[in-house]
Amino acid sequence: MTSSADAAVEVIGLRKDFGATRALDAATFNVARGEIFGLLGPNGAGKTTTMRILLTLLKPTAGTARVAGHDVTGEPVAVRERVGWVPQEHTVDPLLTVMENMTFMGGMYHLRPIAARRQAAQLLDLAGLAGHGNKMAKVLSGGTRRKLELAMSLMHVPAVLFLDEPTVGLDITARRDLWAYVRQVSGQGTTVVLTTHYLEEADALCDRVAIIDRGRIQATGAPGELKIAYRASSLDEVFLAATGQELAA
Amino acid sequence: MSTTNLWREHRVLLGRWLARLRREPLAVLALLAQPMVWLVLFGHLFTKMSVPGGSYLRFMTAGAVVMTTFNACLTGGVELLFDRESGFLVRLLAAPASRVSLVTSRFVYLTALTGVQGVVILVAAWLMGVHYASGIGGVAAGLAVGALFGAGITALSVALAFSLRSHSQFFPLVGFASLPLTFASTALVPLALMPGWMRAVARLNPMTYAVDALRELIMTGWQVAPLVGTVGALLVFDVCCVATATAALRHGMR
């Protein structure tokens, strides 16, 4: 367990009601700086709700959350300056070039134009997209577009990067390629919080996971620790033991 | 909220709106050709109509300019609806950029775009023999009055973009509103030739105010007192539209 002093994300008793529906209930977890942390659960479990609260896009009904040292309800702008986000939806503009998409996002995070172009060139290089700068975004393959979206969300060098189901719709090669890129980003000190309903993704990529089901966190820990604690040989069995149901991929 | 940050946001947002326009050559062509069609088509269709000043083309020029502004601004909010539909907008809401910049950048873009269209029409009409009684300064003032009208219409379009679920609702609604509002104004026909009820509607229509101001400047010259009154009326209209848009934004920017 991490101490709150070096936590990148600190969530205490978070609850979210939509009318009579409780989407999230008494969620408590920490994410340490530099960690890759996975919110693992089926569709509708409360993963995206949790992420949107941490991104300041939704107000919690009860509980507190701090991201990169700032309260999500009290200091939303300070949080927004320090986090990056790749949503599930497509967030490149297909009518702009790869480079234009990058510098556009830089401007929305208040980078100077010259600094934005320099930063974009470096990030495209790291992502293996160096030769793609002048291509129209609409011609990119699914995997390449995802990498561009990830690179766009790193323009302002966020302390915490949020990825919502980052590999949905990608084939296995593109998925592995993206995992390698996420590890590389993490290796440079960025904390990564991702949601996924792929057990193998959580197993392959995450230092720690929180298993979430019907709005409640059922278990938290490193995939290896959870397997030992639940006397399970795989994360599938852990999930079954913790929630009483299977997670169909 | 520093002005440097606002400038940087507007810079990239305007860059994006312009790049999207530039890459749709057909849209650019339509934006420049459509006003000419108004001028040529209606200018010849109604030549026998008796209008103050005698020349229908000269009467019609102000109408063509303001109608063009009206149409561009009325659909001007739809790009924000596209961004809402695709998920792009919510991604931008997670950035520290001001929410207001998304909307104000549309105002700046549409004001510039309709300004260019207006100049194209005025130059074309001049080549077709229309004289401008108040000179270049008067015509520029008339375009500014048109921009005041366009700002209110843009705000309404933005309000619509944040009130509807999809662009498949947006376009029919805008299409439905556009023609009656145009015909129930002085853009094409003078008040004197309208039936009584339509004249009453046209007197309340903000388009009438913008058209009449520009038309006075083209056909008669500077008439300061009525011009000030028109500017005042359009400012009231703008305030109402911006208030509507603000309410819609609060509701829709989630």
C-alpha cells in the first residue's frame, strides 16, 4: 500500500449517484507516482464514472479525490493542467494533419507555438510516428491513430495520464505495440491510470489493479499478489472469486 | 485566466476552423458562389418590382449581404454539435482551456467569413453598376451592423447546437426557420408591398433592422439618428441571444 505523501491519485469514499442509480459506491484507492494502475471490470461497472470524476468532468455525490496533489472539486483547473486523457471516442480531427492535431492540443494546454512544434516533433519521434507529421489524420490505421491520441495527450507533460479502454478495437499486434508505448511513457515517470475489461491487458501492463464491479471496488493489489491471495492461477479466477462472476472479454 | 492563454486558445481554435474549411474546397466554392446566386437570380427575378430608388438590384444588394450573413451564422454552431457527437468536445473540456473560447472562436471565425462574403457581394454589385451613396466608409459601417446581427444569430445557432442531440435534428430545424425569416424581412421586398400581418412580423424581425441600415447607407447616405437606433436594437437582440446560448451551454457542456 502506498502512503498518501507520494500518491499521484488519492480516492477516499467516492460515490456517484445518477438519479436513483448508484454508479459508484465508497470507492477508496491510491495510485503511487510512476505506477501503471488498472481499473478492471465489465462494462457498466463504474470505471468510466471514476475516471470522469478524476478528470473533473463529473462532480462526485460524496467523498474526495486528489489528483497530482489537487482536489478535483475544489481545484479543477489545477487538476486539468496536470492530467492527460485518451477517451474511448476518437479525438483526432480527421481533417487536420498529424502535426496540426498535436499543435492544436498544445495550444489548448497553453503551450507557446514554437514550444508546441518542438514538443510535438519529439513526441511523434518517440511514438514511432516521425514520418507521419504531414499526413492527414483520416488516413491513419486504428493502431496508429490511438498512438497519435496518446501522443496528443502528452503535449503538456502531464503528471498523470488517463487511458479509457486504450486497446478496444485494435488487433493483437497493434495492442502489443500500444502496450510497449504505454510502458515507455511510464518509464519516463508518467503515472498511468487505465480502465480495461481485458484481463490479459491488466496482467501484462499494470503494476496494480482495482477490480471493480457494480460500482464497488472488490479487490486491490498487484496481479501477482491477488493471484496468491485468492489462490488463483490467473486473473480470470481472481475476478471470478472476487465478484462471483466471469469477465467475458 | 490570462490574456496570453486566451490568445493561445483562440489561435489554435481559429487555425482548426480555417483548416477544416480550407480542406473542403466545395464548401469554399459554395460560400463564395451562393451570395452571387442571390444577387444574380433575385436581382433579375424581381426587376419589375417597384422599390424605393427604382433599381431593384441596388435595393437588393443590402438584402443579399445580410441574407448571406444570416445563413452562414445560422448554421455556424453545427461544428460544435459535430464535436459534441464525436466526443472531441468533452476531450477539450478536460483541458484547462476556457469553455468560453470554444464559442467565441466561432464568433470571430464567422464574423471574418461573412465579412469576406459581404465584400465579395458588394464588389460584384458595384461591377454590375450599383453605386454606394455613403462611400466606402458607409458600406464598412453597414457591414459592421450586419456583423452585430450575425453575432446574435451565431449565439442562437450555438444554443441549438447544445440543445439538440444530433446534427440530423439541427439541419431540418435550421432549414425550416431560414426561409420564412428571410421572406418576413425587408431583405427582398419593401415593407410597403407586404400584407399587413407580414409587415407586423417583419417590423419585429432583427434581419429587417440590419438590412434597412445597410440599405440606407447604400441608397441614401449617412442617417446617423436611425443608425444609432438600429445599433441599439441589435445590441438588445444580441444580449437576449447570448443569454439563451449561455443557458444552453450550461445545460449541454457536460
